[in-house]
Amino acid sequence: MKYNIIVSLFVFLFLACNPDFNTNQKDIKYHSSKKRIKSNKKRIKSNKKGLSPKTEVNQKNQEVANQNQEVANQNQEVANQNQEVANQNQEVTDQNQEVTDQNQEVTDQNQEVTDQNQEVTDQNQRKKNMLLNDLRNLIEKANADKEKYEKRLKEEPTDQYGIGAFKRLRWHEEPRETVSDNSERSKAYRKLTYGILNDMNTSELKKFSEIIILANEVEGIFNTSSALGGNIDYVIIHLYPKKDNLDKLEISDLENLKDLFEKLLSTKAIVSKMLKQLLLDYQDNKNSIQTDTTKLKLHVEEIIKQIEENQEEAEKLKSDILSIKNF
């Protein structure tokens, strides 16, 4: 313990006697360090001067690389935009193609409708042509039949084909001449009667007149027959000059006219056949009408009723035919 104290004291005194020791040491150490630091700094500066060009190149290369990357990015963006535009163009192209296809489909449908309409038009035209031919033939035939009984009147002998019944018929209006006279109305009356009796020859006309006189139904038979003939004659005169203008009518009107005219002509055919049958029944003495005047009268009266029905029908048909206009 004492020893330690003595040593410590000795050291203290030693240090007190040498005050610059630490300072000198410090200065030595300091100067040495400074020199080393300066030397190091020089080496660092030297190193910095040696590394600077490479760093600059690297920086420039990095900058170029960055610029290239930027350009690449821009190019990629442009490429993406171009692709987007291309996609849009393709979409537009597809839409245009779709529209084109739709338009083509519509065109095809329109063509199909046009073809169907043309087919309908052709069918209607064929139908119309057939109606025109049929109707014109009917009119021609009716007019030819009319010319026959006009010729019969023109070639009428003085005894008027032995039809004595004409002398028993007198007009109610002045001058109250008989139907056998040569007045215009009497000749027209006889012509219409010949028209209804057109299927009978000269000898049959005479016999028919005798039967009607015997049945005492001259006025009933001849007046109704003449009236029926008048309606038919009027329609023929109306239609014949217009037969070439019938194509102005619609198909429905042509069908209607043909139907009406056929029915009108059928009334004459029915009555003509009925009167011809009366002649045959009388010759065969059917139901004793030849031997029993009363039965004959009843039979003729029944025929008159049927003629009147046909005459009324003919009157209506004539009115309907005349109501068709535009030709």
C-alpha cells in the first residue's frame, strides 16, 4: 500500500517537472497525422481526377439509356395507340361489313319482294287477260245473236212468220196501232219477241202463236217475253261499243261484269228453253194440255210467272251492269 502511494507520488512529480511532454507528443502526433491526412487527401483527389471521366461516361450512357428507354416507351405508347386505332378500324370495318351484309340482306329481301310482286302482277295480268277474252267473247256472241233476230225482222215476210198473235196485240197509247203494224215501236216489239223465240224455226213460230192464242194468254206471254228481250238488248247495245275499252277496268270490276252479264244472258236462255219446251209438251199432249184447254191455260200461266221472275231478275242485272263505270 505504501509502495503504491510512493510510486504514484513519484509519477506525479515527474509529470509536473515535464509540462511540455504531452504537448510535444501531441504536436508530433498531430503533425504526423496532418501529413498523413494531407497525403490521403491528395490520393483521394488524385483518385477523383482519375474516376471522373468514367463516371461522366456512365452518366451519359445512363442518360442515353434513359432517353432510349423513354423513346422506347414512347414508341411502345405509339404502337399501343396504333394498335388501338387498328382495333378501332377493324371494329369499324367489321361494323361496315355487318352493315353491308345487312344491306345485302335487305336488298335480297327487296328483290324477293319485287320478284313476288312481279309474279303477282304477272298472275293478275294473265287473269285480267283471260277475263277480258271471256267477256269480249260473251259480248261478241250476244251481239251476233242480236244481229240474227235483227235480220229476222229485216227479212220478215208479210205474214210475220205466221205469228197471228201480233194482230191481237194493240198499244194502249195513241195511235193504238197493233204490234203487227209497221210503226217503229211495233217493229221493235216484234224484234225483241224474235230474240226470245230465236231457237224456233218458221213453222215452230206459227205453231207457238196458235198455242198461245188457244190458251188466251197472248198479252201475258208476249209482253213479258218482249220486256225481257228489251233488257238484254239494251245491255248488249251498251257493252258492244265499249268492249275494246274493258281493259280500263280493274280485275274485280271485270269479274263482276262477267258474272252479271252471264246471269243476264242466262235469263234469256232459260225463258227461250221454257217456251220451246211448251211447244214440245203441247205436241206430246203432256198432261193433256193439247186436248184440255183449261189445263193448257193453267200450264201457260205457270210459264208466265216464271218468265216474270226472270224479267225482274234481268231488270236488276241490267241496273247493276250499267252502274259499272270507267270504261
